[in-house]
Amino acid sequence: MFLVENAAESASAYEHFDIFMIIITVLIAVGLVRLLLTRPRKNMFAIGFTAVALVVFIAADVKMISGW
């Protein structure tokens, strides 16, 4: 009976932290675009690190949104 009550209460997996995850993903994407648009010298380490972080956050967002 306890499991049924908990399942009914947690029908939606949405939490307020989800909004912060999406905002952080957008900020990382903006940062990557700004890194790619620099003219004189490009910091390849920063571009690679940001690209990997963006892929990880996008994967986490997709998993998070599919659980809603």
C-alpha cells in the first residue's frame, strides 16, 4: 500500500532544479559560440572542454525531459 501511495504522489518527475539545468546548458552553448567567434587566436583546449561539457549537459537534459 505504501508503494502505491508513493507512486501516485510522484507521477511527475519535474523538479525546480530542471530549470537550472536548462539555463546552464544555454549558457554553455553561448560560451561555445563566443569561443568559436574569436578572431585572433582560438583556445583549442577551451573549445574542446566546452564542447564536451555541452554534449554532457544536452544528454542530461534529454534524459531529464524524457522523464517528465
